[in-house]
Amino acid sequence: MKATYLNLMLAILLISCGKEKENSSINPANWNKRAADLTSKDSLEFGKSYLSIYSQIYSITEHRTHNLTSMLSMRNTSETDTIYLLRAEYYDTHGKSVRKYFDFPVYLAPMETTEIIIDEIDVSGGTGSNFILEWKIPKNCPEPLFEGIMTSTMGQQGLSFTTQAKRIQ
């Protein structure tokens, strides 16, 4: 009986130790799959949005921070038109570029959503991190919706809040 139990536990351990899932937000190959050619689509309207996002928040004092998992949700709100995201660049508290997720056109089909995830252990953005997002849409198409969703759980406590992007151009 003990041997069967031990073999079962060993099997579960081996299965659970499989290869960890790759972070698709950072991997450029995943964005390359969504690449779009805009050379023939010169009538598209350009826009730029700013989104505040938090990889850390202050807790108790200014000397103690709490790490968060952050998600940038990029949504096409059109039921009929494909839209194009041109750039998603992540900046830290001091305005320094941390990374570009893509700086070439990627498409979002009608009503489609894609995300960028910043892991809880990635605190490179700090308490005042943000994104600049550039995009193009067909005339009379609703603008894309960009939201930040920040979450953290510790024990039985959970914390979550959202932010919405502001068009700056």
C-alpha cells in the first residue's frame, strides 16, 4: 500500500514539474504572429494613448512596497473593423523605457482582446510605471479600449484595482 501511494505521489510530482509556460507578453515571436502590413491602408486614423499601471504600490509607509501582477488589456471595441496596434512601450517611475513589447503593426480582429502581463516579481516599473500605446483605426471606427488591471493575493487577502487609458494624441 505504501509503495502504491509513494509511486502515485512521485508521478504527480513529475507531472507538475513540467516545463513552465513561457511569458507570451515578452516573447517577440508571439507578437510576430499578429504582424500586419499597413502599406495599403493609408486612410487609417492615428491615435496615441497613455495608461498608468502599477507593478508596486506603497504599503503602510513610503519605505515599504507591495508587488502586484499587472495586466494591460487591449480591446477592439468594433464589431466590424479590424484595428492595428503600432507600439506598446513600458516605462518606469522615472520615465525611462523598460521595454517595448512590439513596435510594428499588430492586428486585433473585431471584438478581440489581447493582453500584456507583468509578473508580480517584475518590479522594474516601480510605483509609477506606465505605457504609451500607438494605434490606427479605420474612419468612423470606435477607439480601442486600454485598461490596466492590477491584482495581488496573500493568504486570504486580495487586492485588485483598474485604470483606464487616456488618449493623448
